[in-house]
Amino acid sequence: MRDSYYVLNAFGVLGQFEEREQFVQYLLNVVGGAPNLDLAPLYRVDGSQNLDESVLENWAGYNGERPVRIGNGAALHSQNDIYGEMVLALTPIFLDERLSAERSPAALQLIEALARKAISLTGVPDAGIWEYRTEWKPQTFSSLMCWAAADRMAQIADLHAPQHAAEFRSAADKIHADVIARSWNEGRRSFVGHYNGDDLDASLLQMLRLRFLPASDPRLISTVEAIYKDLSVGGWLQRYSLNDGFGKPSVAFVICAFWLVEAFAAVGRRDEARAVFDRTRASLSRLGLLAEDYDPAEPRMWGNFPQTYSHVGLINAAFAASPQWTEVL
């Protein structure tokens, strides 16, 4: 469900509106069929949730990696950020006139309900974007996405449901203040991965994309610097440095490098954005494909291959790193 937002955004910037419309309909079907909007983090392509995980004890995975699993235990996780991503994925229906044919009272009510659900889950411990299999904590990224749900719903309400605009704007302001109070670490000079913690998390580069604070805000700039300094490995980025239940990460997570490109571009460091983009793009396979992870020590692709998440990152980063039209026309 989380990946859907990023995929739909990529379809949008590429102008692939037919594919986007079909994907949106799938999401509406899944969300509309969930009792009390209790969403799972992932579904099968037919919308079902039969994803029970089991371990194949006698199988060695790629390069001998173990354990080999089928299914996905994350389907049973609480990952509270997905409500924000669902609102973000559906927001263009009501803010982009090119997608106005998808508007309906039922779709508006559904987005309102998703936003209220997100608001109610702010600060609630969860497995988060990285699907931790250790003790759950209030994840900053999850609360960031809950804020995004309230903020975007306030924008929608301004145009299509003004009687609810104050409700969602007040909620967004409250979450915003909560995230700053509980996730800013003065010693680190950075926003951190979970409330009152000190762990850095590459997902917080998304604060710039989501416009949580102005791009010129010193706290965002120093967060970008801290993440780049502490999570960089061979010019790529790890997701975090915590033990996530599988051990500490030893390889880079590909999309994080593309988030860094977007962050550098947003704060005006376009030369650095382009340099990171060119370095990562040079690692594409001969078929132009990317894996989920990258091992700079080898160097080689690592993990799931090919990975949609990585290619979506490539698309968005390409637009971020490219010259503006005013620079070439």
C-alpha cells in the first residue's frame, strides 16, 4: 500500500494517466472493502490478504543467505504511515483537474475517513516503513505521514468540503507541533527515526518532498547533512543503523540514494544532487534495471531484483536533478 503512493506519483510525472487511473481504482476497491478501514500493509494483486509467512529451513537463498521465506509476515504488522500514503495517493483526484473524472462523493468521504484514521494513529507505536521485527516504537516517519494526511485533506476540504477544513487544519497543526517536539534531537541536530530517540533514518529525507517545513529551514538542512554523513556507505545510503531484528544493515537501500537526490535538489544543492544521481544511475544493469539494495563493497546489486520501489525512486530523482525549463528555454 505504501509503494502505491510512490508508483502513482511516478505515473503522474510521466503522464501515464491511464495506468494511474486503473491503479487508483484498485486502491479504492481495497480500501473500500476494509472493515473500519483497518488496512493491511500489503495485499495480493486480487485484493486478498492470504500472505501467511513460513520459513523453508533446508533452503539456502541467493549467495547462501538465510532464512528463505515464502509469504510475508509484514502483512500482519501495524504500519501507521500507510494511511497517510493512501491520502497522498488519492489527493490528486480532488486537486488536479486532469483527474476530475475520478471524483465522486463516495471517494471524498473515503479520503476524509482515511485522514481521520491517520490522525487517530499519530504517535502510536508501529513497525513503520522499515517493518521492524523488534519492539515497536512511535516512528517519526509514520507521524510525518499522518500529518501529511491531515494537511492534504485540509487542502481538499478548502475546495470541496469547506465545513471540514478547520477540523483537518487544526489536526495537521497539532501533529506538526508534536513531531517537532518529540522527534527533533538537538544533540544530533537532526530529526530522528522514533520519538525521543537518537537514531537517524533516511526516510526523513521525505520531509522535504512533503513540505513539512520550508526547504530553507535550518533543521531540515542539518537533517539532510546528518543523514548523509552517518548513513552514507560508498556514496549510497543505508536506511538506518539500528538492529531491525535481522541484524544491522550491511548494504545500502537503493531508493534512499534517490531520496537524497531529491533532498539535495530541494535545498538548492543541485550539483550534488546531479552527482549522486549520475553515480547511482551508472549502476543500472545492462537492461536498465535496479535491485532493492546495493553492496558498494563488491560492488553489485543485492536483494530483490528488479524492484519497483527503486525504479520509482529513479524516475522521481531524474525529474528533481534535471535542469528546470527556465534553464533550457
